[in-house]
Amino acid sequence: MSASRLHSLQIRLVLPLVILFVLGSAGIVGFVLWRAYDTADSLADRELSLRAADLAGSIARQPDGAARLDLPDTLREAYRAAPDADIFAVRAADGRLVAASPESFGSIVGRWPAASEHAGYFHLGELAGRTQDYYGLGVRLDSAAGPVSVWVARASGSSALIHSMLEEFVFDMAWIIPLFMLLVLGVAILAIRNALKPVRALSGVAGSIGPSTTGVRLPEASLPREIEPLVAAVNRALDRLEQGFAVQRQFTANAAHELRTPLAIITGALEGMEPSVELDKLKVDVARMNRLVEQLLSVARLDAIALDVSGTVDLNEVARQAVANLAPWAVAQARTLAFAGTKQPVVVRGNAYAIDDALRNLVENAVAHAPPKSEVVVSTRLDGRIEVSDRGPGVPTQDRERIFERFWRGKAAPAHGAGLGLAIVAEIMKAHGGNASVTSGPDGGAIFTLAFPAAPTAASPAVGED
């Protein structure tokens, strides 16, 4: 069992139960075995005691006062049926032998001291004419002729039937008890699993909580009492985190709004100044600051307001318009933009303004990385995709997931970037139920893809593309 599984609460609860049931099963089976054999011996001793009592009860006093054994017919038949299995001897209080079967046993008993009131057990290994051993007891009992000493014994194999029956019972129980224990253990495991269902449900809810879902809280209904304080504490912590996120987002939005006015004033002032090399550098810096402020506002809006993606959008039209708007800017950067659309509309559910914003970020990123005098191509696909390809250095495989994180900038990123553009793209695509990805182009460079779920009203695919 791996170390990670040992940390499972279910394993920690079940493992002690398994150990307890295994030890309990072994203990119960051992106890039943001991009691079975002890019971067999007790039954044999009980039967010998009853035989002795029957013999004492069959003693009669003769006219001369001597004791005489008058066996009832049933008892006489029992001794005749198994003459080699059961033996007895009876002596009067004066030591005279009253009766014995066989007589050789009476001769042996005649040399023994009188029996006491408490049963004394003996083992007889030799008896004339007999090959088996005998186990018996001697006890002093009252009779009609006064106290008598009675010895009774049975051959060692006479109780084999009782032992056989008990052994069969014990072995049956030895199978039933572990099976019963396994059944109980299975019920216990199912009970533990059912008891932990709310915990697994909590894990699923907790896994859905992220920066964009800070309003989600762990359900506190139908929880085990021991877990309620933990869940309540986690929810209070989430309340504090949500408040912190809200303050941070509000600060970002406020700061961006406050910066827009002075930047607009600076931009207007720069336009009225005499052209110079220093002025051109200032205009570039102010443009970068304006772009950063716009990105911060976009991030704040995406975090604070749920994006309405219920509209119907033609990706062909959005991409064509974006290329037309950005083409002059790309030419000013010594690059060109091209658009390759499909022959028919590519209709998806979404927000046209947000898709335009995402596409604009991708185009700006591609132009920034493309070599001078190269072309950036924006293409639409009938399956609900927009692709932006360039001839730049491309994106290393190990960085293709991280480039969509906020403020992450690779080694080859331009110095003027803030690491927000691609993060905005990823957030917009997430709101649309799609995804943004990057691959290598067939002739080098990078291909950024926006993949949208196709709308139910989308037209069927055409046979070809432009």
C-alpha cells in the first residue's frame, strides 16, 4: 500500500476495523474450539457421574443388612450392550465388594482406598482380557444400604462420536464466523464510504473555487458534526479572500481610470509639440502606458462583471473588421496583416466586443514578435476557430501553457510588454466556453488559436475555404 493511500481518512478508519475483525475472528474461533473440547470432556464426566448415581440408587439392603446391587432392566441391557466399553465396581462401607463388571476390575478396586465425597478421576491402563485404556471416576454416594464407593469408567474411544460431532460443529463454525466477520466488515466499509460522501462532495466544490469563482462556498448542510467547524472556518477564510480580491480589483480599476485622463492630456500635448527624436520616444512610451491602462481595465472588467456571451457572432466578420482596424498600425510597425476567411459565415455564441478584444491582443502580440517586412495572417475555420500565425521565433514547448498566465513574460518577450495581453485572451475564451492555445507553424513561427464551441444555428461546413 502506497504512502499516499495510508493518508486516506477512509483507509485510516477501515484498517483498524480490519485488524480488529481478524484478531476477533481468530480469538472467537480459538475460544469456540477450547469450549467445544472442554464441553466434550464435561459431558463425559457428567455421564460417568450419572452412571455412578444410578448404580448407587440400585443398591438394596438384604435381610442380613448386607448391600446387594439390583440393576434395572434398562441399565442391565446398557451394560450388556457394551461390555468392553463400560465397567464399574461398587464397595460397601466395610470394604466388601458388592458388585463389579468385569470381576477383574473389582479385584483392582479392592486394593484401592475408599472413595471420597468429591469425585476422583483415574486412568486404568491395564485390565485383564482388555486391550484399551479406561478413564473413569470414583465417588462415595449414599444408598439404601448405607454409604458405598462407586467406580465407573469408559473405554478411551467410547466418546469418539461426541468428539466427532463437536469437531464437525466447530469446523462449521470456523468457516461461518470469518464469513460473518467479512460481511460485518463489508457493511462497515460501506457505512464509512457513505459517511464520507459529503467530504468527497466538499472536495469537488472546493476544487471549483478559483480567482474567477471566489463567490463559491462549501455547503454546510448534511455534514457530519465533526466536519462542520472546519467547513465553517474555510468559508470564513473564503469570505476574507473574496473581500481581498474585491479590494484589489477595485484598486486596479480605480487606478486605471484615474490614469486615463492624465495620459489623454499628455498624448494631446505631445501631438502639439515640434517633431523631434525625443518626442517620438515619448510618444512610444505614452502609447505603451495607454495600452497597459487599457489592459488593466479589461482585466478589472473580466474579474468584476460576468461577460454576456449569449449573442450570435460571425467570426468571419469580427476577424475581418479587426484586421481592417489594425492594418494601418501594423504597416507603421513595418509588418503587414492578411485575412483568410471562409466562404460562409462561421457563427458562434459569444460577445463580439470581447472576441474583438481577444483577437486584437493576439494580433498585437504576433506583430510584436514577427520579423520586419513579414506578414501576420488571421484565418477563420468552419469548425469555430480563429488562427493568428506569424513568422516569429515561436513559443518553446515548455512555455506554451504559462504564456496565458497573468504577468508571465518569457525570455524572448518584448521589453514593453506587461504580460497581460494573453491572459486577457485566456479569460475571454474561458467565458465563452472555449480555449486559447499555441502551436508551431509549418514554416516556423507560432500559430495562436481561439477555439469556440459551435453555435446550434451555425451553418453546415462548406466544401472549401478561401
